[in-house]
Amino acid sequence: MFSGLRTSTVEEAHSDLRRRTLAKISGNFARLIYLASTRDYNSARYHHSGLADRFSPNVAAKALERAHREVFRELETASLANLAHELELYMRSTREDPEDFFRAWQAVEPFRVVVPVGANPTSAALFISNVKFALEVLRSNLNSPQDH
Amino acid sequence: MGEATAIVALVLLALVVVSALIVLWRRPDDAIPAATLRSGAATDGAGEAAHSLSPAANQWDECPRETIEHIFGPDDLNFIRCNGSDRLRRAFERDRRQIALHWVWNAFDDTHRIMSRHFRAVRSSPDLSVSLESKLVAEFLLHQFMCLTLAGALRLAGPNNLTRLAGAIGNVRHQVGTVIEGFSKSAPGDLTKDSGLQTHS
């Protein structure tokens, strides 16, 4: 997977990324969004300026890709209840109006582009399905808070 | 007496074959062909969506066991039952059935593919081990039969509470991978490469 690069260097960059950046982001959903945002839409290549300066662009890209896969795996293997909780944490962290957030997420479905390349199709399908149902549940809870 | 037993066995065999044919015949309705998985078209069925992200066939990560447990387990459905409407529950069950069927047919196809490759590779091998090949064929047939059974059960009852059968399929897949790995140690080339079969736990 990391052919051509020293595994130990990628390991260092990966732990550096986790320690300096990801640890400061609360919740795995927010981390997933962040990591996916470091991936270029056109080339699917990851980029992080600080990490690339400290290591190299290639090492930084590999470390980001690995972290992206790890965080995705944690969420894809989470129960729907836990995923809904993570999504709610993320929604609150954005400080958007919840109704606006739900409207945008259900219309644009940005969660479709946060799946890492190479993710198992069944896992990816389950993740996307779970996010859609978590959004439905959270939105209905928002509209009828007295029921829950 | 022996004749009656043979007739019963034949009838049962015919039923199994007919059931398998029905399942396979109706398969395109539920299973999502690999070619369409990369089309990127947004659909209502979430089961169809994520495949647009796949780089190429057989270059995917293995589906984690926890994911399979969620697909076939009752926890997520219970969560929806407690927190959602009947309409949402029905949509959830429909979605999960699609995803479960997709997993089953993927397992079926992957194993079929690796076995075809294996047979092509060993056809001309001078070191053919009959006992090893027999074991492999038995494991392969068992796996495919379990996949068909699971697909049938999914059509009849949905994925809820089928975790054990899905887990058993995962175990047989693992065994097939182990047997092929055992063979590949004495034959050139890695037969499990890109197969989707796990050869290590």
C-alpha cells in the first residue's frame, strides 16, 4: 500500500496528523468530513500543507488517506444509533440552524463524497443508507421533541 | 423402499434446483451489477449509491465483520422502530434488504470468480492434489449453496436476524481462501490476489 515510501515515515506523519489535527476535532463524523475535504475532487489526491512541509507531499497524502480509511471504518462499523449520535454532534458543531442543516444535507447529500476510494461497496452503501436514516430520525426528533 | 427414497431425494433436488433458478432469474431486480455501480447516478435506493465510488472491480477493501453484523442484526431496525414512523421503518427494511442481497451476490460472484481462476491455473498442473481439490470443491459448493439459501431467506423475511447464516458464509469463504492459499504455496502466482477472499483472519 505504501510502496516506494518508508512505512515508518508514513507512520510518523499519521501519528502527527492524529495528534496535532484530528485530536482537536470533536467526533468521528467531523473528522471524516475534514479528512474528505483534504482530498482533491479531480485527482482524488490528498493534500495538507503543514503535514507536507513537515514530511513530504507524498508521505502526507498517504498519512491522510490512511487516516481517512480508519475514521471511515470506525463509522461504517458503528450502529445506526451511534452514527446518529455522531451526526448530531457534528450538526451542533457546525452551528447552523438545524432545519437548514437537514434541508441542505438531504438535498445535496454531501455524505456521498466522504467515502474513501476503495471502500467496500457494501460498506459504503450501508454507510450512506445509515446517514440518510439518521438524518430522518434526527429531523423528526427535532420536529417533535416532546415525543423523545 | 430404496426406490421411494431415491424418488424423494430427486424431488428434493429438483426443488432446490428450481428454487435456485427462481432466485437467480429474479436476481437482476435486486442485485446491482458492477457496471452500474460506478455510474454515479443518484437514486432513492441507498444500496445503489455508494458503488460509484469504487475504483475498479476487486480492488475493494474487505467488508468488515461488524458491518455484516449490522446489516443482518436487529439493533438498527430496533432503533428505527423506536425513533421513526412506520413509513421510515418500511423504507429502512427495503433498503437493508437491497444492501444484504448485494453483499450475498458479491460473495457468490467473488467466490465463483476465484474458483474459475483457480481451476484454470491447476488444469495443467502436474502436482494436482485430488484430496485438496475435493476439499476445495466441497467448500465452494457449500458456500454457493449457503449464499442461495441466504438470498432466498432475504427475499422471504428480510435480513433481520440472519446474522448467523451471514457469519457462516464469511467463515466458509475464509476456509476456501485458506485452502487456495495452501495450494498456492506449491503453485506459482497468488491465486487469491484481487479475489476478495480473506486468507488471513
